[in-house]
Amino acid sequence: MSIVIVGGNECMECQYKEICKKHGCKAKVFTKERGNVGKKMGCPDLLVMFTNTVSHKMMNTAVAEAKRKNVEVAWVHSSSASALKTLLSQYV
């Protein structure tokens, strides 16, 4: 299963990827907008939005691309490791 994470803390990017790896998922993490996120995200199985730590522009771009590609979007307010673990245990 491939996952794209938008938002979150920059210092936790490696932890997000490691948590996804432990759940058998491959993850791309975008904490800051470096170029067009919509083009870089590809076609994942799940888009995780950490709503507390993402800009509106980045969120709108990622959600529009997800709708265009029929990708499920999971909204999570907290960008903590435990919130990601809880979410992945529901989806994986």
C-alpha cells in the first residue's frame, strides 16, 4: 500500500516513513511545499492530511489532485506519531 502524507513536522519525516514501513506501506512525506505537490504525489492508495500543520494552499492542491485520481483522503488533526499509528491500524 502506498501512502502520501501532507503536513506534519519536518523533524518527524523519518519517523513517519518508519511507522509506515512497519505497517507494510511505502510513504512519501511532504511537510513543506517544494514545487507542485500534486504532480509529485503520484497515485497513492491513501492520502493522509495532517490538518494542524499544513498550509491551506498545499492542502487544497493535494485534495484536488486526490479527487482527480480517486484517492481516499484521511483527515487527522494531530501530526503525532501515535495519531499516524492509530490511523494506519484502521486502514491497513
